[in-house]
Amino acid sequence: MQTLSKPSRRNFLKIATAAGGGLLLGFNWSESEAAGSTLVDTTATAVSGVEFNSYLSISPQGVITIFSPNPEVGQGIKTAFPIVVAEELDADWKKVVVEQAPLDTKKFERQVAGGSGSIPHSWQRLRKAGATARQMLLEAASKRWNVPVSECTTENGFVLHTASNRRLSYGELATDAAQQTVPADVKLKDTKDFKLIGSTIKNVDNPKINTGKPLFGLDFYKEGMLFAMLQRPAFGYKLKSLDAKAAKAMSGIVDVVTFDNNVAVVGKSTWQVKKAKDALKIEWEKAEALESTTDHNRILKQMLDDSNATVRRKDGDVDSAFKNAAKVVKAEYQCPFLPHNPLEPMNFFAHVRPDGVELVGPTQTPELARNETAKLLGISPDKVSVQLTRMGGGFGRRLKADYVIEAVQVSKLVNAPVKVIWTREDDMSGGSYRPAVRYRFEAALDGQGNMIGYKLRGASINAGNATREDNFPSGAVDNLLIDSVDHKSPITTGPWRAPITNFLAFAEQSFLDEVAQAAGKDPVQFRLELLDKAKQKPAGAIKYDIDRMKGVIELAAEKSGWGKKKGADGKPVAQGFSVYFSHRSYVAQVGEVVMQKGKPVLQKVYSAADCGIVINQSGSQQQVRGCIVDGIGHAMYGNMTFKEGVPDQKNFNEYRLIRLNEIPEIDVHFVKNDIEPTGLGEPSLPPAGAAIANAIYKASGKRLRSQPFIEQEEFKEFKGVS
């Protein structure tokens, strides 16, 4: 008789199905992929394994632990970093365990998730970490066998001596290898020898994500901690009075405290705290100008004519070019404020103790969280520890540390460990938004349809410089002027996925289509001609790679059948083109739109990306697809408006997001080369809006110059659109 311990639900289903005599179909999420965990103290690794460097340790049992130091915000870095290390180590991926490392500036550099810079910054460091450990393992084996190191090779977690048909596992060699002198220089693999890099590997957190295991900041719990929620003022207001008697009398409520114009309710559960927060009686008063969306629209238009603009770049004689032009094309484009709306709202745990501070939670900038905490409390940063959890989205919102500092302040005030949690309404109405921007473009054409002059004015609210003055088409136009004007507003703004370029690319690439039409040229050919001009006779500095940009343009045109594709009715398919360079990478996209019952419907998007060497096909494909869906959704629907400092949209019933049935088919292609990896978490978003808008124009003859498209008069004119 067999005795069974308490089975898991999955095992129970397997046993029950087998006992019933039916077909047994089993699966294991952990099979054939590295396992992942949530938090780890890297100082404790010696207990289970031998530490070779900051990035990896190997146990005598052969388990290879690879530490991923950068924050995981859904960009796949927790999988990509270990892949690079394991590649150079020649590790058996099935024996790799991935651990999220805490903040440790002595061991790691740039523990930041932002600007699509994690891989470009760490590529060589990660490779050297793996190659160094591999070399030490080779030297340990050569000594044990008394053979030259040159006769030894590695493969899939073993050191091999082919001449004598001997092999030793990394686990068997780990202790000896760690005693070897760390080599100053190591040889890295040739890219043609990569086995893991460039393959398709599952996300190491898949098993825990799919089974609901603790991973995210909202999952974190520590015995004895309290929960807190804050009531924050609208933009331009300050706290006048507070009546918290009813809230304090409610079950589970420990305290109600105020600081920095905020009111915090602290209690034993999130539900109790939320109910008490709703019971607060607060009166706010005006502290500064109260701005509404109508004010912003007026201010943006006024700034386009401001004589005090800051010149960002000027090439040639712009006035003369426009004076002598055969044709001048003008257009204006505008985008609204946008919230970040990560699926997981802001949250963080803090425990302020006499001997130091413990921080745990989702942050894109753990070092900033630590330093801001130390500054606030007047202590050394060494007294602050930061453990990282996986993030349920960030898109730039978690680059700030405001929600971390809230947890620190509440913990200090109530003298207890506290976890601050924002509601969706808090997240949307008290957030840090994408700046609102308006652009004016002007192009001068000669008699042959060549662009001889180009002007761009960027007017923005809290964006600083709303242009990217050195991006294409700068360098391809002899006479060019790019300037900007900015308005300071009490409405807080900050980086939003692909900052500035998330809208600038739409405006610029839509305008270039208008210019191509005025010149009587194909939009793709028009861009290629500009790039040829930039290469043969550059106008000023060229700060983008012309050949890489041409490469993605040509690949996207090829894969989409640009200008040649016909629909089932035999008519040409309406296609729109867009290309953009950002975060060191190049992406071209083609959108395909059909008219159904008088309404434009986006059916497909082709994307060609040059991000250098692709580390993980799975993760890279998802990054491009996610960017495109994000870009489409916000171009079509996203809008954040205000009335006297108060946001109009506070939850998803009032804020339109893209829906599953609105996501088109997406065909992703990568340029194959040996260039070191460049950014990928953001570059595919900027060109998406223009690819759609240009396709809609091709299908319907209507230009969409402002976002969200669905609220523009031109879009409302389509049948069936209200």
C-alpha cells in the first residue's frame, strides 16, 4: 500500500485522471527552463554554493545560481542577464537557478530599469563574468588531470578532456575552481558559437507567475507589518483641515497621520484601511494656479508663436530656403497627458528602525530609493537595505521614489513596519504623467520635390525639451531649425515609456508622409532619398546610423510587400509606413488598414527592428509586440484631462484602453548582425502611431494629427463611430 502526502492541486488532477482510466495529459511549467525565485541575500550564497563573482555561484551538486541584479519590470531582464552569463559559462540551462539580487552598489553597477539601457550597459560585464568562471573551471580540471589547459574544453556544464575521454561536472570542480587566481583577461566566445543567445527561452518567472506564487510587490508580506493608504491633494491644492474621528474609530485602524500635505490611514488590513480612508473628512484649499485642459490647449497654441523659444539646432539658411521654396507644407500635432497605468499600482514596504531601514518592493531605481530615504532621515545610505520584487509594470512611473518615501515617512511616524498601497484611483489621479505636447512642422520643397528646408517647434507642459534635435531627418536637410518652449505646471510629469519620442515619432513620421505626398513621392522612397542625402552630403552632425536605419526600412518594406500587396477584392491594401531611432535601436513598421462598414480597422502591423544581437527570441518578440500594442492603444484611445487641477479620469471605466479584439496581427522581424545589443524595451513604441495614422489616411483620405485618434473630428466622421 502506498501512502500519499498531501498532494498539490496539479498532482491531484494527474492522479485522479490516471485512476479514472482516461487519457493522461500532464505538463510541468518548470521543465526545461531555469527556475526563478523572488528575493535573495547574496551574502548567504556560500552556504549552498561557491561564489565565483558577483553574478554566479556553483554548488557541489552542480546547481548554478546566477544573480540578476537589475529590476525586472516585465522587460525580461531577469531572464536575459542570466542567459548571457550562462552562454559564456557553457552552463546547462536546466541546472541554472536565477535569483533576483538586492541593491548592492559595491558588487553591481547601474541597477536601474530605464531608458532601455540595462543590456547595453551590462553586455560585456555579463559575458566576462561567465567567461571568467569558465576559465577558472578549466584551470581546476587541468590541474586535477595534470594536462595543459589548452587541451580542455567545456560543454553543457562539464569540462572535457577529449584525448583521454574524461569529463568532470562543474559541481565536482566548483570548490577547486574557486581557489584559482581570477584571470585578468578572458577570451569571449565568437558570436557564431552562441548556443543560448539567440535561441527561444522561457521567462524564468513563468512557473511562479502561472501558479500565483509570490513575486510582485503586492505579494510581499512580513509578520507584524501594518498597511497604509494615503489621501493626496489634487494639483494646486493644500490641506486646510482634517476630521479623522470616524476613521480612527473604525475596526482595525491603528492611526491617522499627516505629512507633506498628505493624510495617511494606517491599519491591519487593506480593506479596513480603504474603508477608513473613505470616511475621512478633508477640506482642501487653493495653493497655486489651478489648471484645466482648456488652459493647457490655449497655452500650447500660444507657445507655438512664442518669440523666446530655445534653439536646439540650426543648420544652413532656413529663412532663405522657405522664401525661395516652390511649395511649403505645414501641419500641427498634439498629444495629451497620459497616466502610466501599470497593472500593479504603486506599493512599497518600509521598516524604519533605530539601527537602519529595510525597504522591499517594486522600483525601477533602487539606488534612488535608498539615497532619498537616507537623505530624508539624515542617515548614511549604508544603513538602508533594498530588496527588489518583480514589478507588475512601470513604464517609467517607478523611476520615481515618491511612493517609497511615503512608506518610509509613515513607518517613522507610527514606529512600525508599514506597507503603503495605492488604489487604482490613487495611481491614476495622483501619478506622474506623460507631458502634454504640441508640435508645429514646416517643410520647404524645391521644384523637383526635394526637401530643402525643415522647421520644428516643440511646445510642451513640463517636458523641458520636447524635441530630439539630432534625430532623423536632422543631417538630411541643408536648412533646418528645431526649437522648443516649455510651460511649468503644478501637474506632475515624468518619463513615460520612450520619453518624448513616444509622441514625437508619430508627429514627425506623419508629417514626413504629408511632405512625401506634396512632393509626389512614395513615402518609403522619400525617406530613403533623405538618408542617401545624409550619407553623401550630410548637413551638420549625423548622430544616428544611416545604414542601420536604411536596413530596417528595406526589411519592413520587403516583409510587408510595400506597395504591391492586394486584398481579396484585388485592390491595393492600404498601408502606412513609419521608422524611428531611439534608445540606440532602429525600428520600421508598416500598418495595414481596411475599411469595414465605413470604419477603418487595423488588421496587421509588420515590424522590422535592429537592436543588435538578439539575446532571447521569446523575450525580444514579446517586447516588440508589447510596445506596438501599447503604442496603438494610447494613440487610438488614451487621454487624461483636468478641470481646475482635478483629473477627470480616475479608473478604467473612465479611461479607455485598447481591448483584446482590437489588437491586430503583428509580424516581427529582426535584422541579423553582430552589433552589441542595443535597447528594446521602448524603441518599437514610437513608430506605431504613425504607421496606423498613415494607413488610415491611405484607406480613407483623412489625416489624424492629434491623439487620441478616436476623439478627433476626422475619426468621428467615420460611419459607426460615436
